[in-house]
Amino acid sequence: MGATEPYVTVMKSTFVARFLLDPDETEEWVTNVDTVGDLPDGSRWALTILTVDEVRRLLVKWKETGDVRDGSDFWAVDQLIVPAPGGAG
């Protein structure tokens, strides 16, 4: 990822995904990332990818702060939950 390119791009035969990382993040460690995906049919999708541990962290935080129904659940549109950062796991 170059200094002028904010995205990490992954190209596969079935999609192209661009992950918008903060300058101090790497794809191997990021737990919460906004992503834009392009499919061969020309459609484009925006989603947020979170790890299981990040969802757990958010629930605990919300319970402590009283936000988001006191952390009683995690509900979101256009989100994908993965086992671990970087596609591992």
C-alpha cells in the first residue's frame, strides 16, 4: 500500500475488494474495516468486516457505556463477521 493509495486491493476471479485501512493498520491485524467490493456483473457493494473478537469488544463497551441497547445484541446491515484478522482462521 503506497502513501497515496488508501486501499488494500484484493483481486479474485469472482470479485475485487478494496479495504480502507488507517495509515497505522495492516491487513494482518485489522479487526474492523470498511470495504468496497465489485462483482463481475457490475454491481458494487459497501460493507464493514469485523472479527468475532471486535464484535465481542463492542458489546462489552456498549454494556459499560449504555449505548446500543446496553450492548444486549449486535445488529447491522451490510456487515460481515469473520473469525480472525487477515482472513486467517
